Amino acid sequence: MISTLKKVLKKLAIFTIKKYQPGVIIITGSVGKTSTKEAIYTLLRNVRRVRSASGNFNNELGVPLTILGPWTEIKGIFFWPKVIFYAVFNLIFSKQYPEILILEYAADKPGDIRYLLEIAKPQISIVTAVGEIPVHVEFYPNPDAVAEEKSKIIEALLPIGLGILNFDDETVMEMKEKTRARIITFGFKEGADVRVSDLENQSEELINGFHKPVGITFKLEYAGNFAHIKLDGVFGKAQAYAIAAAACVGVSFGLQLTRITEEMQYYQAPKRRLKLLAGVKGSFILDDSYNASPLSMRATIDTVKDLKSKRKIGVLGDMLELGPYSMEAHEEIGYLARKVFDILITIGPRAKLIADGAILNGFDKSKVFSFDNAEQAKIETQNIIQKGDLILVKGSNSMQLDKIVEEIRHRVAPIV
């Protein structure tokens, strides 16, 4: 059934692309795909007629769904017949179709990108980051094989296309040799075409002496020009990277930095991607529970390090699909966590290695709490929280750390 459905959706999506000829922007990477997609959509929605992938529509079902219509969720017993009818109708009768599609391509296993490229090829390809131990590496021979899979969206560019690469990631930058298309880079390091500098994660002091996270400020530079960006409720280098990648798209469309920064004021971090929430007992939550990899975990912990707070609590779950690199990766996160958090709560058997790594490197054992799953941890986490605490919640999606977020969030007066 699923195999037949995939074939039908694939054919319909190919025919739809052939009929309407939209421009296609494809994003891949181990981290930051969704934030980059949202930043690009925020930038272009008032410039062109655009459609972006919803949620995690980044696989052999989700990508065709995005192409075929403005679907936001798979729901109901009549959903697939409705999708097919809608797609066939739009192939027979012309309608107003998006000028630009913004698509995410996931590389969960070998061959995924190749399959998706058979459906839609890019005019613009963006690789956000890969990192030394990329997510899903468990299903590949080694990290280089993951990078090779992701590089296929760069190989697929025609010479008139555009590749947008993370200048700070050496593995990503090696992909420029795989195309004759024009390359624009983004990053923090000197030499990036669109460069981020002077990044600050900001907090404000409240009347009672506690601190509330506010957002980020940074400077964006391109071709000798620069502009300042201030975003409330948005945190971390990952979000700055997303906006810089979107700026690369913007300048390729001829937009000035001033226009880009004006549009970016409306950008909001996607749900469960370092999202600021009000917590119980007058606490603050950074909800980054959607997913986790070594690269994103390190970046998020660095963000918490920059923010001011009475106490910092790390609720960290397993990072899955790392294969033989799992033990090393979790222990390293423990080493980093012991420098940042006052209390450490780990969820899952692999995350227990985070706790072990922290304790072995001097973290107070009495302030470490380990649980097998989120259900066991959520009440205890709430009991630990005090007024003014900053709580980071992060782990792989299947660890269901969103249950903990729901338990400890304040439902009456959300911050953002």
C-alpha cells in the first residue's frame, strides 16, 4: 500500500513540476534545515508567490505533498484520496501555482536524496551544516558517506544555478568542487560572502533581580555593506546561520540588505527549535526538544552559556542514530554540560553517558538526575524547578521530551 502510494505521489509531483515550472529551492544538512526554510519563506513571501514545506515534510511522502498542495498535516482516512483528486484536478485545469517552492530534503539513509531529486531538481541548493558526527550516521558506512549523500543537491545544479554553502563547515565547503554553478557562502568566519558578526544572546534583568532571556542581536555583512538585526524570542548561532543563508537567497534575488533585515524582523523560530516559553514557578524554558545531534547539542549549550540566569538546568535526552560514535558523542556533551548547568537531568540510556561524562569531569553528583524516559522525568523535573531558573530541554525527537515541556510550561501567560 505505502509503496504504491509513494509511486503515485512521485508521478503526480513530477507532472506538477513539469506543468507549472516553479523555481525550486532545496535545503539539506544535519541541522538547521527547518529554521533555514522558515527564514527563506519569511524573506520571500512578500516578494514572490512561495510555498514552503510544512513541519517535517522532507521525505518521499512529504516532498510530493508540498509540491501537490498546501497540505500541513496527514490526517483522516480520506486524506490520501483527497490529495490525489486535488493533484489530478490541478493537472487537468490550470490554477495559480507558487512561483517558488522551498523544499527540505532529508538524508535518513543512502539513496534518499537521489530519490527526491528524481521528483524535483533545484535552481538553488543550500547545505546548512554536516559536522563531524552527523545525524543518521548509523545508517551509513561513515560520516563522509553522509556528506556525499547531502552533496547530491549541489551536484544536481545546472551551471546557471546557485549553491549556498556554510563557510564555517569544512565538509560543506568541499562540495563546491562538485558543481560549475555559482557559489555564495555564509558564516561567521572572515571570508564568508554573507558574514555574521557581533552575535549576542541577550537577557534583561527583572525587578526582582532575576533575568529573562530576550533574544539575539548581530550584524550581517555583504559586499561591503552591513545591517544590524535584533530578534526577540530567537536565540543561538543556529538561528543566525538560518538568517544568513536566507540573506544569500535574498541577494541572489537582488534584494538589498536593508530590505532583507526589514523582512527578517518577522522571523520566528519554528516550534520546538530553541523556542522561549514561560515555565512554572516563574521559570523560563528553552524548548529545543524537536531533535538533537552532537553539532546542534553543542551549539545549544553554548547559547545557554551566554544567557544570564539564577540557575541553569539542562534536561538532555538521547541523541539517536549515531551508531559507533554514540558513546564518544554523549560523553563529550557531558564534558561541555558540566561547565554550563547547575543541575543536569538526563533522559534515556545513552544520555546517561552525558551524566557520567559530567560527573567524571567534576560535576557534583548530587545535582545529576537520570531517568529512563520522559514520563518518569517530568514530575521530578517540575519539583526541581525554582523561580528564575532557565531550563533547556533538548534531545532526539523520539525521546518525547515535549512531554516534559508540556509538564513544566506555564499555560496561562506564554512569553512569545
